[in-house]
Amino acid sequence: MFLLNTHPDYRSPLDEGDAALLSPAAAEEVARILAHREHNAPTPLLSLPGLARKLGIASLHIKDEGQRLGLGSFKALGGGYAVIRLVLEEAARVLGRPLDVTDLHAPDVAAISRRMTFACATDGNHGRSVAQGAALVGARSAIFVHAGVSDQRVAAIARFGAEIMRVEGTYDDSVREAARVATEKGWTIVSDTSWPGYERIPGLVMQGYTTIAREGLGALDQPPTHVFVQAGVGGIAAALAAHMALALGEQRPVFTTVDPARAACIYESARAGRPVTLPHGEPTVMAMLECYEPSLLAWRILSRVSDAFMIVEEDDAISAMRRLANPEAGDPPLVAGESGCVGLAGLIRAAGDPAARAALGLGPTSRVFLVNTEGATDPGKYESIVGKTPGSVLEPA
């Protein structure tokens, strides 16, 4: 369930392009563009001193992305941001002049965006971000959903006017189908995973995620000593690990990437020392992380900057959801979806394992940073797991 990074590239410098993509300067530019988005505001950074004491660490802070841009997930930072960048680039090419985000709704730019269609595959959250971004700029969107995406999550995407394309099979099947159809129809594919020859747009998606690290580091009195972040295809983990390494240098935290045991493509890639595609197995409750093939861009970065990799079981995620909904005395309640609390599940696992604690240097002086990557994006499922509605969790005692 736990292994240290032994890849030959570990601790070697990031590729020059990857470093520029995820640098503090790039994160500042993301923040400038996001300032023009409706509902844009830093998400809360919550301190949980009671849980920190239980786990034998000095402090625990959780960045709550369940409140990001009105979409309930960190994915709001990626797909929508990439759509804005791509519209401005295409309009600049067609119009023959440089453009800024302040030109986004100019009549000549809007005329170009109306001719564009953005497509992606999704487990739910990324598709909602791409659909919202397309609606914002007046473009069309086509979102490919696999059989495991719940009706509530599909409805949340469709409300932005997206055309829903249903695909048999898994998330990875929907990624391939989205790429095939987009190529055939001349649509722009905005994927949050990368493959050979397709890295730039997933890179823009990951660049959007650096906002989380930028805001988190800016809100802390001291930088964290340890970070646990969930993986999926690896995009958010790679973005945060790289940004923190670049921003903090020798003060960089010990970074652990966490996978669901039933879809551990990053963990298994770390164990093999190369990108590994897993066979499809039993679905995981951590549905937003049910990915069987890593992003090649994310893996290239994580092989250098993630210090450790681990997996958590189904019950670990469920227990973490309930623990946040029923907090220790003095801690704030937090609504975390099935995939949102996987970093916490990893921390709890590691804190309870003497070998992992020792390997990570996790102890009474450790300052841990986590990300709640999603709120209750499927409220019915959340209530069935936690036994409370999301609203009742947050009601004053």
C-alpha cells in the first residue's frame, strides 16, 4: 500500500517546458485570467487541530475545492481555463493580432468562439468545467460520459447546454471515443489526460490547478512539511507537486500521491518504473479517480517530484468522508465527496503505519496540507454514504 519513489529520474530537474508550465509565474497568470470569471474567489483553507492531534501531527490544513467557481470541484480550474485560453489563441490567429482575456467578449472574438466546439471525456467534474467554459465564451460543447457516470452528474453537465455523448465501457473508453469523434468532426478536444503527441492542452488544464497550491501556500504562515494528494490520471497531483517544488525549493514538502486500490494506475506505474495501463476491474466508490491509464505528462512530472506513492481501500475513503462530516471537537465540518477526501484517507493510513510514518518523517512537528477535491457532486450518493445531507452537515450545531 506504500512505496517510496525509486525512479531513476527522482529528484532530477523538471523538463524545461514542464517547469515553465507549472511555475509561480504561470500560476500568477492563471490568477489574472480567473479574476475575470464569475464567482471567482479563493477557496477556504480549513484548519483541523483536533484531527491533527488524533493523528499525532502538529497541524492539518485542508483546501476545500468543494466551493470552487460554483462547480463543486477543483476541476472547475482546469477545463474552463483551458477553453478560455484556446478561444483567445484561435481568435488571435484568425484576427492577426494579440488578444488578452479582456477581449474575450469582443464581437469579433465572440464570432469566432461561436464556431468552436470543445469536447472531452469525463467522470463528471472535468466535463462540467469544459461545458461551463464553453457556455461562458459562447462555444458549443460535447461531453462523452461512460456507463459509470451517475444521472445526477450527467444532469449537472447538461445544464450548461452540453451535448451528452454516452459511451459503453469505462472512463478510458470514453477518452478514446472522444478523441476519435473530435478528430473526425474537427472539434477541439480538451482532455485532462495526455497521450503521445497530445500534451499541450492537458498541460493548460494542469496549469489551472496550480491555483490551489498558490492560494494554499499564500494562506499558510509556514509552508507544509507534508502533502497528500489523490491522483486519478495524475494531473492534480503532478500540478501541485511540481508547483510546490518550484516555489519552495529546498523547503519543498514531502509529497505523497494517493490512488484507489481498484484503479491504482499511478501507484502501479511507480512500482514498475514506467507508465502502466491496468485491466478494468471492479468499480471503485472513488468514481472521479477511476482511471486505469496514467497521463504521460503527469507521470513524467510525478516520477521526478513525488516522494512516495500509496493506495487506499474503499472503506478508507468512506471512513474519511464520515470523519470530516462528524469532526473532532473544535474542528469545522467539511463536505467531501467520495473522491474528495482520498488525500485524507492516505494520511490516516500512513499515520497509522509505523513503517510509513518513519519513511515519510511524519511526526509531532509535521504540518500537513491536503485538498478536498470535490464536495457532494452527487448529493444522493453522499447522503447514502454519510447518513446526512450535505446541507445538514454544514448546519450550525
